[in-house]
Amino acid sequence: MTTEIAVTRAAELFRALDAKDEAALDAMIADDAQKADELTHGWLRGRSALQAYFAENLPRVDNIHSTMDDVEVRRWGDVEVETFLLRQSYVYDGTQYGIEAPTTVVWRREGDTWKLALEHSIPLCTATE
């Protein structure tokens, strides 16, 4: 069953990304968050690296549309892990992309708030014209 983003923490993350809402994205990330990135083909480590990445890349991307399938959420105390299949389409610098990516998002509770600690996707990406 594919959902138009299920009701999970990752769903909120991808809603904010689809809306290009930098403030909402920033509020979700832990100071020591890490993200594997398909655009840079590397790791982004720490809040400042993710902030710089969003500031540089969100203006270059349009028409982001994310859906999640096969969502599973597991929690161990103050750690929550979401696994799912991410399907995403977007236009980056005028080129249309579509990915299908098994994805893992790890959240850590900090006080009363859950923060993004790790996002890792294995995208199968092809450019279309």
C-alpha cells in the first residue's frame, strides 16, 4: 500500500521537504545529525552542514513530490527507527529526476522533542528529459 506520506515523523520530514520549508526542516534536525545525500554522493554531518545544504540546494529544486510505502516504525526507549520505500520525483536545475529508495530514518528523543539523527537512502536514480 502506497500512502501520500503516512503519519510518522519521517512523513513530517518529507512534507517539509516537499514544501521546501527550511525552518521546519531545521527544527527537526539534531545538532549531530547525519544524512547520506544523492546529490553530493556523500555524507552531510552536523546541523551546520545540513543547513548549508538546504540553503544551497532548495532554491535549485522544484516540484518535489514524495511518497512512502512499506513503512515500519520501531522504538527502543529514546530511539525510533523508521524504514520504508521512498518514491520521490523532483526537478533539479531544470532536469527531472525520479528515485525509488529503501530508506532508514533514525530519530532520537531530546527532552520532549524527537530530532532527526540519521537519514540514509539507497536511491536508484535516473535523469529523464
